[in-house]
Amino acid sequence: MTYATDRLYEEIAYLAYHFHWPLDQLLDLEHAERLRYVAQAARLSGR
């Protein structure tokens, strides 16, 4: 199963915006790890 390209771009943009990580590092993240960082960024931005 292929992960939706739009969703991948959304997650990458979200993490880049919040953590300012370079694109190559974001693309190297495994799916589950990336989702954990997305969840963490969401919690941090809610503070």
C-alpha cells in the first residue's frame, strides 16, 4: 500500500514549519516516527 502523497507533503510541511528540519531529514523518517513527531508538534503548538 502506498502512502498518500498529499498526506506526506502535509506532514513534511507541518514538521518543517514547527521544527525547522531540512527536507532530507524529514524524508528519511519512517512513517511511524514521522507521525509521532507530528503529534508532538501538535501538542506543543497547543500550549
